[in-house]
Amino acid sequence: MAVAEPLETGLIFWTEKDANTHLQHLKSFGLRVCQLGIAPTLDCAAAVNEWKEAIAREGVIVSGAAVAYRGEDYANLAKVHETVGFTAPGYAAERIARTKEASNFAAALGITSLSCHIGFIPEEPASPIFTELVGIARELCDACAANGQSFTLETGQESAYTLLQFLAEVKKPNLRVNFDPANITLYGIGDPIVALDLLQKHVLSVHCKDGTSPKALGELGHEVALGEGEVDFPAFIALLKKIGFTGPLIIEREEPNAEQRDKDISLAIERIAQWKQQLA
């Protein structure tokens, strides 16, 4: 089985089309590494053989899986609070079940990491929501461990200090971090380079995404093409090398216009190659 080169460039995409279409699109960029986003609409049981066969046939490397949930809305900060992750009122049981289903799907494809946004972790450990999320994280860590997987929390809705506190409280060896530097910027919760340094020993995977800070209290920043925002990617990649991170650099671009998104992905591939060359 092929393995990714250290810091090899890859791409995350969501399973909104058939497997062959997605994998051919990945290869059209000259890439062979991907993170598989399990969309809320995917019928995991019905799709598993199709994806397993396509991955084997195309020779791509799936570095991990991510799961999103029905009803999530990232339109603004208030909507994120109301709808994202396991803190959204009325969704916890459904999303726990979906995460376990996604874990089984990923395991059947030989994927050893499953990530998600868990929702806003409160800064205060005494908060009932903090305690509830600890319990959910432990349950999902155990479910993933049974499938030989890490359960991986994507950065974004809380500070690095709060996430460190949460990881320490959960106390599960397979609880890891998918570090997205843009999310630190988009939510206005610190410097992504400082956050990476703090979380370094917990980081299993990373996204290469860029963005700008919120312009006012209660707002979200804006995602932009890689290298056009506030994330210092030469410093980000340099720190990844310094801390011994050897996983792939997974490009994430959520631009809704497909033509523009493809242009931005191509630009990201070029820029990552340049940044890595500068550090060689």
C-alpha cells in the first residue's frame, strides 16, 4: 500500500458525488492524497463498496476522514453556536449515532482517523456543557478505538488553551487534533502559529486554509484563497517541520463557485510547493 510523503500536498472533498468523479477530480490536480469528507447525505452502508473499489483502483491515499452533520450552518457566529457539533440543541444523539456510522464506514476503507467539529467547548470546565462534551468525546473515542482509529477534533470554535484543557479532561489516548489555522483566525481566537505550538503534541492532521479576522464582535471572518489571508503559511509549515509533523498538508477550500474553487485549489498547490521549497 502506498504511503504519503512527509508534508505531501493533498485535498479534502465531501462525498456529494460518486466516488469515481471525486477521485478523478483529485487526480486532475496532480494529487494522490485526500481527506475524505463524509457528507450528511451519504448512505454509508450503500456506498462503502463503491468507495473501497474506487480507492483501490485509482491508487489514491486517504489520510483520514471527516464527518459533517445534517442541520449544521456556518453562515455566521450565531448560527454556528446554534447548529454545529454536539452542543446544538436536540442533535446530540443523532450525531453520536452518525459519527459511529461514519467510523464504521471509514474503517471499512482502511482509514485510521475520523475528525469533526465537536461544537463550542466552554472555557469553564465546571460548565454543564463542558462536562457533557467530555462524556460524548469519551464515548466516540471508544467507538473509534474499536475500529483502530483516532477521534480527531478540528480546531476552530475555542482557544488552544481551552482545547488543551478539554483534551486533558477527556483522558483518551486516541483523542487528537486536526489543526486548521484559518479557523483560529476566522473565529478571532488567537494566533494560529502560537496555537499550533501549544497543541503540537496532539496534532495528528492539518488543513491548509486561509482567512481573515472578524471585523466586529459577534461576526466571523472570511475564508479566502490560500496566501491571501492572515495566516503566515511559511511560518506554519516551518513550525510543522520543526515539531516533527510528517502528515500531509490537506488543502481545504470552501468557495461555493466550483470554477473559482478549482482555480483557488490550483493556486494553493503552487503556493505550498513554493513555501516548501523556500524551507528546503
